[in-house]
Amino acid sequence: MAVTSTSLASQLYIGLRCPSPKLDSFNSQSFSGNPSFFHTLHSNLRLSVSPPKPSRAIVAMAGTGKFFVGGNWKCNGTKDSISKLVSDLNSAKLEPDVDVVVAPPFLYIDQVKNSITDRIEISAQNSWVGKGGAFTGEISVEQLKDLGCNWVILGHSERRHVIGENDEFIGKKAAYALSQGLGVIACIGELLQDREAGKTFDVCFQQLKAFADAVPSWDNIVIAYEPVWAIGTGKVATPQQAQEVHVAVRDWLKKNISAEVASKTRIIYGGSVNGGNSAELAKQEDIDGFLVGGASLKGPEFATIVNSVTSKKVAA
């Protein structure tokens, strides 16, 4: 569903277009090709930015979809550690009205699928842009489906900024996965330098447009907003900062796709989500769940995050 380029980023959401206060002694630069980037963030980033107030009122239009929590295990685990994690998840008590998905490394998808409770669906962490063939090292959507995957994570910041995938390529990946019946967890989010420069919305809207230009439908897409400066750093956006971006994303969908898509599409938050902060984040009207990294490797803590849906109910 192609959309035309808009000037929303230059006209609306002025709140994050004003430069934020500088963060203590951090040289914000592109980290392409720099594997130590996240460690540098973790060591040096002392985030003291309070969420700027938009100068234009945005009416929150909360989503209507079921709460969604995904666990991205990234490049972690062995057969033994994953067996223990699956055992913990199988014995955990999970709230019933939550879609729960885990994304093991490719090597262990079959092991997890054959041992985890049917309550939890399986996602891949990436997929090839088209049908398989002479593409050494890649994994096709058809192979993922053969193993029982229902979802795939696409556009994660580590794929964008470490591996070098661009917006158009990611959009094509999403379109192909959807065409073959996989749901897509579509990741968007800004670098620290983008937030400091007041470009948070510009970046997120550009990434959204790349998906919108390629995909035929939004029926099986979950959007994951993950500010890059919060991924793996222990620094989490405040509930207000996260909500401000989520409502802007929903407003973009309403203006550029349709009000129905804006209402139905689940927009989840990722970036150092853990058992201690998930309840407060879940209370925000436009946060429809989470994409969890490190904390998803701990069964009991991941269950706590899943069950934070109870905070959403109380807030409602």
C-alpha cells in the first residue's frame, strides 16, 4: 500500500523536533561497523532528558488489538540453557489475554517449537527478502514456516545499523514475509543523535513509510518502537517519552493509511524493558505490549512482563 511523502515531520509533533538537552559527555555518532557501540552507551550514557511537551495537541487514539509480548533472544543460548528457559516458560502462569511470542536463534527454532507450550508462538529474528536459493547463510520464509514459525522480526536496529540493511530492503522483506503468511514484527526507532537533534519523528515516519510503500496490508503487522539508545543499555524511555512516540505513530497511520489500521495495529515498546518497569509502561494508553531483549532470557521475569497486562486493565 504505497503512500505519498508527506510533510508531517516538518509540520507536526514539534515537541521532539526541538533539540533535547545534551547527554553527558557522549559523542553521538553512527555506530555502523562498531560492535562496541552498545557497550559504549551502557558505560557513558546518563540519560536525563525529560519528555518535551508537544506544542500541538495530539488526541490519543488507543489501539484495540490484543496485548502482545515478544521475546527476542538474539544471538544467545545453547541447547542446555534454552532447554532450561523453555522449562521455566512452560511452568509459568501467563495471563490469558496476551499474545506471547519468542524468537530463538535460527539454530534452536526446531528445539523450541518441539518443546514449548502451545500457548507461546515462535518467531524468527530475520528472513530473506525472497524465495530461497543461492543465498549463502540466509534463511527463507518458506523454511521458517516449515519449522512452525508464525512471526518474523524485521527492521531491528541491529540489522539496520550493524548489518547495514536499509529501509527499502526491510520493506521488501516485510512484503515477502506477509505474502507467504508470516506475521511481521516491524521495528522502528531513532539513534541517540537523532533524538538529540529533534529528529525522532522524522526517522520513525521515514521507516514507517518504507513499510507502507511495500506491504499489501497491515493485518498481520505489529509495530515495535525501539529507541536505539535504549536497546541493551539499561536506559529505558520514560513512560511519557514512549507514549508520545506511540501516539504519533498511531496518528501517522491514521493520516497515511486509514483510521481502521491506526486503531487495529498494535504498537509495542522495546528498549531495556524488564520486570521492574513493564507495569508502568503498560499503563500508557498507546503501548500495546513489548518486544523484550535481555529480560526474555529469564523465564520468571519474562512472565512478569507478559502479566503486566494487568496494569493496562487497571489503567483502563
